[in-house]
Amino acid sequence: MKNVNSRCENIPDFITVISDGKLTANSDPFAEIAFVELGVTPNALNAFVNILGWEIRAFAEAIGTKERKLRLNMEHRLDKQVSENLMEIAKLCAFGTSYFDSIDIWNQWLNTPHIQFNSHKPYSVIHTIRGRELIKSAITKLRYGFTA
């Protein structure tokens, strides 16, 4: 059930945030590919982490890297693989927050154990492609009246 008091009226376009305004959620896939090749900037990464309210350690784990690597490379763009993972996390967060209408409720759902995740938290599988697919599937089921 959605909590109207916790709604985030202006959830940002996460793709715009991680691309420093160069892309939007509706951008051409080839523009996304070109951007990923360049890499996400440290400023964009920090903005995204701050908007979500995630700890940098947990965020590094979610995008397939180590916290230390993120902290050491704060003057350079992220590599292609990490940038691609970040792009997918941004899309998943957009999908999740569009259903829950709130970043806080999205985060709460991610950190609550669910049967579909073998009684684990959905966040525990967000670092894998298959895990992100499972999270999206669970939210899709919620949209259509199944319980998650």
C-alpha cells in the first residue's frame, strides 16, 4: 500500500542525473551506448547516490565494484562495465520509484525480505543482471495485483 505522506512529488529522471544532463529516460539507445563508452563522471555518481540515500559501500556493491575503487577514482570517469551497471541500476530505480511514487518507499521495499527472493531482501540481488530482472518482475506483478 502506498503511503501518500511519504510520496516524493518530484522524483528526478535518474538517467539525466547519471549522465550529467546529457541523456534522459527517453534517449536513443545508441546515445546511451555512446555515453556508457565514455563513462559516468564522479559528480554524477555522487548525485545519484545522494538522491537515493544509499551508503557508498552498498552502492559500490550494487554496481559491481569496490568502495575503495570508487573513492580512489573520484577524478576519473567510471569504466565501461561499472558505467553500464550504473545505467541499469538507474533504469531499475526509475521503474521502482514510478510504481512506489517515492524513493523512500522504494528503498524500504528493496530492504524488506520477500518470498519471491527466498525470504531475502531484493537489494541482495541487485548487483546481478538476473537479480535486477527478478526485481523488475516482482514490481510488475505488484502492478497487476499479485503480492510481492
